[in-house]
Amino acid sequence: MTEYFPEVKKVKYEGPDSKNPLAFKYFDASEVVLGKTMAEHLRFASCYWHTFKNLGQDQFGGNTIIRNYNDSSDPMKVADMTLEAAFEFFTKIGVDFWCFHDRDIAPEADTLAETNKRLDTIVAKAKKLQADTGMKLLWGTTNAFSHRRFLAGAGTNPSPAIFAYAASQIKKAMEITKELGGEGYVFWGGREGYDTLLNTDLKMELDHLALLLQMAVDYKKKIGFKGQLYIEPKPKEPTKHQYDFDAGNCLAFLQKYDLVDYFKMNIEANHATLASHDFCHELAFCTANNFLGSVDANRGDLLLGWDTDQFPSNIYETTMAMYIILKSGGFTTGGLNFDAHVRRQSIDPVDLFYAHIGGMDVFARGLKNAAKMIEEKTFDKAVADRYKGWSEELGKNIESKKFGFEELEAYIIKNGEPKVQSGKQELLENYLNSYI
């Protein structure tokens, strides 16, 4: 078999003093933190689409990156070589999981039937490569947004025939995800939204999107797929308004359509930015509602209003993210998938390794920082002190509904103006700095 990355051997942990750019400085897969190894806590995955299919294109220009596994006029040959390159990369970088869209791993043909045959061919090879390498599939999904037919959406398309095509594509994607032992399946509505209300029946589109998800739940049960279903929020881009705007919006949607018991959230850091939230807000909302499933680990550029999908590098952000995740009990499903691509000017194959090493190291540092914060309970104490009134008589009477408006008015008349307290934000930020 061809070696596609001969300049790189298996990336190893060498410690923070290492000067080797192809070594981990902080991610030691076997190091135990809070009773589990780093690998068990972080559950790193590499995504197929950005890592192997993104070739540097952006809105203003075509490909800048040339890969030796893309060097053929035969699309199935390219798919075959890319799969071999991907598993070589997974093995050398040391992730335990991978993720894909159906159209990443096999090219679309002229008919759905022929496309499905192509998928079967590639999936058979992927299954063997998984067995040979020990790699596992974190989750699969379908690309129902790139093809021209989906210009007005998939489940929300005004054409029932295109709805039917999307359903057929999802059916096959769920089947191959199950075949590969996938631990989950993601729904991201890339074009499930609108550009103008002048041509949009918003209620109909929401009803149809829910109908598509209900069909998926039914089919999951029928084929015996045990993986977790995920919804991935994104507010805009490419549409002006997408129906999966943020975690709160998605939860309300699932509650309305009686789907909440079947889905958890796949939160992407860059999508939170586009919704005018930060990554940690979306994580905290999900953990507060027992709704966090998996994470697309990346970042956006705050000075750019689009989805830049850069590799994570902010230790403050990864520390807070891991603090929130660990406080909720850690990943029970999903993991940290690097939904990120190298920059348009990072054209060398080795840049893929530098990017993943940086992302894995920065989350490893975040994990260790968060573990120390949890062990020392500094922030637990501050939060408990701030809300201590709710464990005292007045707070208990309010929460138990023993007091209503009349009793509360009587309390204030008797006791006078309430005391206010400092939030101590600056002090707590100083404490956070001390951990980092």
C-alpha cells in the first residue's frame, strides 16, 4: 500500500520541553486524569471532509492545495486512495475516532442507485481498515446541502420529490453508519432555512423538517441502530436564517415536535460564534438541560463574519469547555471532533499534522487545568456562596411554592431593602488565570 505521509512517523508524546514540532507536548493518551485516561476523556476524532477533501478553496478562489491521493481522473480511484491516506493519517496522529459525510467518502454518480453502490464499495474497504487499525467511527452524516438539487434545502424544500431524495440519502447514510459501528449520527441542516420570507411558508418548512427527523427516528429503530442521534445548531450561512439557530432554538423545536427524547446536541464552537454566543454558553446550556452529546472542536475568527473552521488554539476556551464538560460528568456519547481545516496557505501535507497536534495539545492542557479547578473547588465555593440564600429559609419557601406574591410582599415590608452582594468577577478571572 502506498505511504502518503512518508515524512511523518507515528506522533508520540515527548513532554512540554520537547522542541519536536511533530510530537505532543501535553497530550499523553495514557495519562490518568480524574480517574480516566486523557484518551478516554477527550475522545478525539478527525473529520474526513475538512482534513482530506478541503483543498484550500474559499469564496473568492479555488483550490490551492495539491494532494497525491487526489491525483486521478477516476473519482472512485481518488476515493480509494483518499481512504487509504486517511487511515494512515489517523494511525500516525493517534486519534481513536473519525467522522464523515456520505459524499466525502464516495463520489456521487448519475443515479442514486449507482451512488449507493459506490458507497458500498468504499464502506467495505473502510470496515476492513477499521478492523486492521482499531479505528472507530464516532458518527456519520449526510451531505444534503452541496448538490444543486438542495439549493432550497432538503427536508424544508418546497418540492416533495427533493424531500424524498433527501430521505433516501439519509436512509443509506444511517445504514452505512450502522455497518461501520458508528456511535452516533448527526443532522446538520446546511440549507434548512430561508433567505426571504417573501417566498417561504415557515410553518410548513418546520413541520416538514420535523417529519424528516421523525422518519429518521422510526428508521433507526427499524434497523436496530443503537447510536445516538444529534442535532448540530448553526444560525446562518449559507442561509440568512437557519432553523437550527442555536442550542436553545433546537431544544424548543425538538420539544414542540415530541423529538426531545431521541436527540442530543452536537455543539460546534464556530457556530456558537455565528449565533453571537460563545462556545461555553452553548455547552453550559446543553449540560444544564442534559442535552450535550458531542462537540465539533474548532474556532472562528471574531473579526470575520463567516464560518472559518480554524483549529482550536485558545487555552482559556478549552479550559472552560473542559470544565463545563467534566462538571456534567464528561462525555457519555460523542467526543471532540476536529471540524477544522488548515488555512488556504498551509499547503504541505505535514501541515495537517501540525494542526491536529496543536488542537490535541490545547485540549489536553484544558483538560488538566479543568481537572485541577474541579479538585480544588475554587469556583464551586464561589458559586455556592453567591447562591447561598436559596438554601436558607426564604429561598426554600420560594422554591417550594410555600410563598407567593402576598407572602413575599409581606416579607419585604417587614425586612426592608435587600442587601446586594459583589459578583467578584475580577477575582474569579484572576483565579482562572492562575490555573492557566
